[in-house]
Amino acid sequence: MSEGPDRTAGPVEVRFADLLELRSYAVPTDGRAAVVRVVVESAPGALSLVPRPDWPQLRSLRSRRVDGANVLTARFAGPVSVVDLIAEIGRQAVWPRVTAALPERLDVRVLNPIGFRPAWERGIVDLPSGPPTRDLVESLRDAQGVRVGPQSESRTVAGLAMAGVPLVGPGLPDADLDDPLAREEHSLVLRRAALDEHGSVRWQRPVSVLLATRRPEQLEFALAQVARQRGVDSLQLVLAPHGFEADEATVRAAVGPAVDVRVVPAAADTVFGDVLHAAASTADGDVLLKMDDDDWYAPDVVADLLRARAYSGAELVGMPAEFHYLAPRDLTVKRGHPTEVYARFVAGGTMMVDREVLREVGGFRSVRKYVDAQLLTAVTAAGGAIYRTHGLGYVLRRNESGHTWQVDMDYLLDPARVERTWPGFSPSRLMEL
């Protein structure tokens, strides 16, 4: 990296040997300049930049090829943070397969639920004045909620809703913000609406659900979880009956005419990883989602994962196994997993991955157990990002046996890992069961 001698006014030049370094590269936080030139020697094409709404006006932008490298020069009406600018160029440079920008919308790379806090340190506060910026969102993360009024700036309200900040006031749904679960449910309802209405990214993509099952008695239940999905433009089911036959006409009738169906049967002695690999090879969707046959899925799971994929830019997204239904105890357990964070682990039954990324890392491994963990490891080893969104749309069923992940009930009920329990089956209301 080389920098001009005057950091407050002169140009700043940054040179990278590898595009992937843009994700984690850091420069001194006091670096500011009105003109920044970024050189990426291994970029696949011309660099681009959609400025964040809290930046000064972008006066000019030029991207060209010079001596085998891509050079982007940006000129702003005022100072910009070098750190933020380089991070934004890198984020956008690795997102072309993920997003397409919608002009005149609020930037989801700035205003999104990343960093949402399920607990709070102070009560409900009034909406501060000013435009929707990342700094404003961060200043409100520790609040129980934010009170808005008729005179509140609509773009600021929309931006905070996109970021998952719990909002209360006229025209907004009532919510019990004293209950952490109800508060998060309220936040999620608002953020969905705001991201769809005001977000800068088209998050809809064709999705193929990979559903492998060796239990014919679970087939009707599993198909019902697929059939209840909504808000997705293109949904395909690739069913892989493992060791039994499934009638394709019956499957189509169960999931409805809006879902395309492929049936890819596998012999009983086929390795589980090979079953999933064959299903993935048959799928048509740009994005693949692995679902399990005995877990509950809210009707917005596919849509929520697509939204998370768009605002996080991650190659693989998923939910935590936050809710467990322990069938032998007839007990629902909520575990305290961090959510809306980049992570190394998500629940295997919620993994959504780009089909091209799955191909690049070698697909599902030919193993009987730990298929999910090996895919997560492969994506991480290849430099991909994994993002864990909220866990309110997924309930993992635990029986005495029949799971590839074997763990006893005492482990799942360890007080150090349990946040709340309810007798019987008690999912989030967003499950709509």
C-alpha cells in the first residue's frame, strides 16, 4: 500500500495482490481523503462502487485496466473514510453473483440487521434526528426500542426498521418489548417489510430445496414444510428418497403446482453425502437449500435466508438450531445462540449455498456422517463467508435416536446452554403453526 503525503486532501492509493484480501484488509482508522485510487491486480473485471447514503456526494467514478490491473478512481464532494471505502469496494466486488442494485433505495450494506442484540441495556428512547446511517443504528443497538412519531423522517424510520431496530409508535404493530422473544419477533416483522419495500438489493433468486430422507413415514410431514413456503418467486424441490420409492405424482400434489419437483431416488446402501451430491447435481436453482425431514420450518424460512444472503454477501447462510423440541421430554428449549453474525456454524437443516460455490468446493463429501460440518469447513477453507441469521423460523426435533448428530438430552438441557424452556411444543409465533 502506498499513500500520498497529505492524507486529508491528496489521493490515496491502495494496491492488492488478491481480491479476497479486500474483505479483511485494514488501514489506519484516521485515514481520510477526497480522492481514492484502488488497484486490484487479480480482479475478474472492472471495479464498481455504489456509494453509501451517509457518504458525501460521489462526483465522478472511473474504472479502467492498466498494466494488467483494475484501477478505480473515485472523487467525492467531501472527505470519506479510507477504511470504509476500501471495505465497501471489496464487499461490492465480491457480490456480483449475489445482488443487483435498486436505485433510489436505502443501501442494505449499510442498513441491515447485522449486529442485532436480543438483549438491551436501556429502555425505549425517542428517535434522534438525522439521516439513516450506520452510526445512528449502532448508537441505538443497546436500546429496548425506539419511539417514532408522525413527524419522524420516513427514510430514517425505514432505515432503522431495515436494521432490525425495534420501533414503536403510531401506525406500527403493538409489541411487548419487555419480552425478549416478542421483541425479536416484532423486529423481524418490521425488518422484512422494510427490506422488501426500501432495500437496495433484489434478493429473489431461484431456489432448489434438497430434501433427502430415508424415512417414508416422515415424507408427508417434510413435504408440508416445503409446501408452506411463501414469498419466493421460483422454488424447486429435489426429493431424494433414500432406500424407498416415492411416487412423483403424489409428491407434486403435496407441494402444489407452484413448486417444481424432481425425484432422485438412491439405494439404501448409498452414502448419505452421495445422496445429497446427486440431488444437488440435479437441481436447477441458483441457490440450494438443504432441509431435513423431521424439523419444523416457518413459511418465510426460504425468503428470510435469501434476504440474509443479500444483506450479508455471504456464500453460505443459515439459521442456528436455537429452538429444540425434545420429544421424549415433551419440552421446547430455546438455546442462546448469537444471531445476525458471521459465524463458522449454522444448523445443517438450514444451509443455503450458491450452487456455483458448492461446485467450487467439491460438493457434498462422500461420507455417512458430518456431511453438514464438512461443507461448512470446505466453504471456510476456500475463503467463503458463512452468515447466521435469526433462528425464529426453525425448530429442530430431537428424538431418542435417528440423528446423524448424536447427543444426549442432558447436554441439550445444560443450564449453561439453555435460555428458556416451555412445556410441550411451543415455537415462536412466527412459525405460524
